[in-house]
Amino acid sequence: MGSVDKTLFLLSRGRDTLIVQIYVDDIIFDGSSHALVSSFAEQMSREFEMSLMGELQFFLGLQIKHDLEGTFVHQAKYTMDILKKFTMGDSKPMTSPMSTNTALDADEDGEAVDQKEFRGMIGSLLYLTATRSDIQFAVCLYALYQASPRTSHRQTVKRIFRYLKFTPELDLWYSSSSSLSLRGFSDADHAGCRIDRKSTSSTCQLLGTSLVSWPSRNCCSQLLWIKATLSDFGLKYGRIPLLVDSTSAISVAKNPVLHSRTKHIDVRLQVEGVDNALIKGEVESQWTGLIALLV
């Protein structure tokens, strides 16, 4: 059983390894030995009533395509389904999920819209972020207004659907020749929300050139989680580089004392997870320019 992911199981026999991932009643398995994989499939078929679907092509709404150079993962079918569900199939395509000058607020004087419909749109888009990091920020931003959605909020969400109409088959590419070096990128807008001054963090983690995670949460915690998960596969890492585009953020993280020039004095700064990771030497924060974050 995995040390972090309790639905991950690994079996080693000599130099061969079998990997099994379980999600409710769906199972993905593979291994370094065809004989080991076949033996597992036969044993499972004897013990349980199950159907073997062959090579992985579709799993939990994700579409997977393999070739000799790597693997594509996308949600093209799901994208078309939600466009049809919310009658956006014939909408005018947009080249970006949000405007560069978008500055939403509660819009209390605006016209209220159907809360159930708005939440349905947000929920459908959130599931799509499993493979679409390009809409992650916009979807999470607009999700803040689910309690009392207005016409202005619905219009901005519809723009995401129009963007999906323009890019329905955008996918993730995992190269078979990519290295397994782990690194993280973080771009934080501290206390940037106009309503409650909450912070927005944009983070991503890569294995070599492959994007594997892009949560809006503490980047250090995510890197340590990935590191622990990969250790189950026998991959060992030393100090993981975390690239940040703010020297001030690095200084505060390394020395979280009261800084005289810290402008957000009314915001409680919580950096315990960052401090511990830095102090233990598991994560090393480094400065990087804006261009590097975009590449």
C-alpha cells in the first residue's frame, strides 16, 4: 500500500513490479513484466466478477491515447458534453478563458441568476480542470460567487465555455523520454481578492517537462506530497527546487518575522508548512523571472 495514497498498491517480485491503482470499483494496473500482469488479471477474475477492458483508453472521464513517444490525456468528449448541456455548443468561440481586465466583485446591485444553474456550470468546469490547467484560475475565481451569483458572474463563466468551444481537444502530453526531475513553480498574489483580501496562489509541479499538478494551494505541501508518492515507486529526491518570481516572498518564507515593509498588516500570514519544508532542507526556494514562469 502506498505511504501517502492508500488506494495505490505495489507488488515487487525480484526485479519486476506490479502497480495497482483503485478508485471505488475501477482498477488500473500495469507492471514491468507481462507474466506478472497476466497473473494478477487471472487471479482478480477468479475472485471477483469483473470485465477486463484491455489497454487503458478511458478512465473516470479521462481519455488516454498512447504512442511510442508518450501519452496524451484529455477530456474532449466531456468538454463537448458540457457545452451541449449548457446550450453553449453554438456559441461564438473565444481565444482566452477570461479578459485581462476582469475585476469581479459581489455586484450586489446586479440582477440575480439561477443559483442551481450557476453552481452546475462551476461544478462541471471544476471536473474539467483535471486536465485543463488553462482554466483553473478562472474557474476557481468565479466559484467564489456561487452563494449569490449575478448576471455579471454568469457572463464571465460563459466566456470559459466559449473558450472551450475554441479549444475542445486541448490535452496534456507526457513524453516517454522526459526526465523525472521534480520542481515546482509558484506565483502568488497576496491578499489580492477585492472582497475579503484572501490570497490567490498559482502553482504547478513538473516531472521533467511533464506537468503533473497545478493546485491553488501551498506549493511546498504539494511538492512534499508528490515526493512522498514517488518514493513508493523507488524514486528518491533530495532538495526540491521551488521557483518563485518574488524575492520578497522568498525572504519572508525563509525568515517569517515581522518585516517593517510588509504592506498587508491586516492579513494573518500562515507559512508554517513553508518554514518546516525549508528548515528541513526538503524544498529550496529560488528566484526566477516572469518569462521562466510562462515558458
